[in-house]
Amino acid sequence: MEMQSTNSQEVNQVLLIQQKLALEAKFNSGVNWFYWIGGMSVINSLIYIFGGSLSFVVGLGITQFVDAVTHNIAEDFSANGSFIMLLVGFAFNFAMAGIFLVAGLLGHLRYRWAIILGMILYALDALILLWASDWFGVAFHLFALYGLFGGLNADKKLQAFIKTTPIMVTAFPDAEKIPWHKTNVFRIVGSAALVYTGILIVLVVIGVIEVTSK
């Protein structure tokens, strides 16, 4: 009788662990959308700079808008000035994409505010595509937002599951949550922001010299 009871408890524990892992997988899958958004936006800008016509719909509408504006402005410059202007636009786009990459990093550290903020920004970005009548892009934005919401909802269920469900042995113990400003993410982003600002200043100075020398 005790053997049957022990086996039953072990089976229940296995089922609970599987349920926990399923919620973690859904959460990670949802938050990973931020990496796709940021990465594809950078790739879209690089393709545009080098004269390509391919564009990934998962990317940001704001980066496509900036690419178009900088391209029109660059036509009034010389070859060097034109390329520098495109690089300035790319630097801006890289910063915009970086916001979503950071949202993904912080999201995986269980900072719900980062996920919610990223979703709000991506929803606002969809308005740019709506203004441009890019219905396919708008539809894909909604699809990505659905995935992000699924991840956010999975995290809510996971936290409630952890608080209310006793699991004797966990496959992946939950680490202590570190304040976001003390994480390596904050240090990496801070260093990248300084480098980015320096590069942007240099590009702007070169652009100004190019204009004044004409």
C-alpha cells in the first residue's frame, strides 16, 4: 500500500514538473519575439542601405520609415555624404531595435514591466504601418503581439503555479530575482549606449563637415 502511495506521489510530481516546464517553454517562446523583432529590424536596415528590396514583416515600421527618409535626404549629398547619412539612419534604427532586444533580455529575467512596455511600443509601431496601409505588416504585428501576450500570460500562470503548487524536486530551481539595475544587462546596455553615442556624434560631425564643404 505504501509502495502504491509512493508511486502515486512520484507520478504526481512528474506531472507537476511537466506542467511547470510547459509554462516556462510558452513564456520563453513568447518573450523570444522581442529578439526576432529587434534582429529582423536591423537586418531590414542593412538590406536597405546596400540597395536590397527584401524586407521582413516582423521588423519595425519606424525603422522602415527612417530608412525611407534618410534615403531621400541622402540623394542631395555627395557619394560619401550620402553613405554617412544612411549610416546615421542605421544608427537610429539600431537604437530602436536595441530597445526590443533589451526588453527580451529583461523579460527573460521576469521583469513584467519590460514585456508590457515592449508590447506597447510594438503596438504603437503598428500604427505607422496602418498609416502606410501596409496591411500585411499590421497583421503580422498583431500576430507577434498575440505571441507576446501568450508569454506574459504564461508567466502569470507560472508564478501562481509556483506559489500554490508544492514540487518536491524541480528540474530547474528558480534563481533569486536580481534588481534590474544590478544585472549584467544594465552594464552591457550602458556600455553599448556610450559607444553608440560616440559613433553617432562622429557621424553627425562628419555629415556637418560634408555639408559645409559643398
